[in-house]
Amino acid sequence: AGIDVSGLLTVNAATGHAMILVDRAGENVIVIHAGANRALTDQQIDDAIGGASKGDWLLLQNETNLVPEAARAARKAGLKVAYAAAPFDAATASEMLGHVDLLVVNEVEAAQLSDHLAQPLDSIDVPGLLITKGAEGAMYLTADGTVAVEAFDVTPVDTTGAGDTFLGVFLAGLDADTPPQSALTLAAAAAALQVTRPGAADAIPTSAEIQQFLDAGAEARKG
């Protein structure tokens, strides 16, 4: 797929893996064995960050250890930090709030974090907050206001990885200085395509496929 794996490390531990259960409606439950994902050391994190440039994004989530430490090290090095608070743990998420540029939660996680902090989520002091809402779309909150996108109407086959796909495309858009509304639309299209296919990583569409999906929708509306 052309992905740079030069930062991949091999350690003396079982590879992390996930067992995914999908029902007839395409919804999923995931059982995770962390394995090597939780064998990271501070030195490995520092080495990885040392190869980045100021302004680069570090994307983190809760399947690895040392998440707060990695965020602090990245911020110190001038990187921007995006944090997807999944698998959700309220204590870890609250610890991360002072070290992120983009906090990403789904609507269930958003409610749980709000309850844990005893405050509305839109009052949390983070530069950017992305809330994904499945078939209801998503919203992006910053100091400049809130932008939202509706989900595209598709028939899901497997929703595994939809949130990851949405975030990956949205963050790539932000990194390329795409306006947030356009980045949300691209992300929604990517997630819509992804859920119509079985699997997780294998189901993620290419940028060309995303654009074809949007162009087809625009032509259908004209018709």
C-alpha cells in the first residue's frame, strides 16, 4: 500500500490483535489482546519522535502504553497531537486533555467523558474536538465555531474501522490545510464507502475512490 514501515519495531511479545464480532446489521464488538502494542518504552517513543518535523501530527489512541508520555514528548518537540480516546478509558482521556491539539471521541465516549468530568463536552479546553456519530454524521468544534457533516446514506455490511477511516481521512485533510468542512465531507464519504465492504484495513478506500463516490453523488443530485 506504499506505507512507510521504517518505524516498525519487533519485540519479544505476541503481536497485538483484535477479534471482531459482526452482527447481521453490520455492527461490531471487538475483543483486544494488546500484546506488543503495550511493550513500548520511553526510548522507543523518543526515537520515533526524533524522526519527525515540527508541525507534524502524532496520532495516538489507547491500544498502546505510554500514551500521555508520548503526547507530552511530541508537544515538547513541536508536533501536533491527535488523540482518539479508544478503546475508551475516562481516566486516561481526562489525563490527555492538556496535551492534545485534536481530541476524537464517538458520541458514546463523548457522553462518558462528559459524565466523568462533570462538565459539558463543548466546554472542555482543547483546541479541536471531533465527535463522530455513526449514521448521524460528525461534528468538529474549535474556538472558531462548530462545523458538521451528515453521514451518506449507504447500506452497511461491516462497520468495523469506520471511525478509524473517518479520522484518518479527516486528519489528512487538516494536515493538507483543507478547510474543515471539506475535510469532514471527504471523511464522511470515506467512511460510507468503508462500511459497504467487509473487513477493516482492507476496506479503506483510496483517495480516487472517495472522489469518485462524491462525484457520483453530485451527478445523482443534478439528475
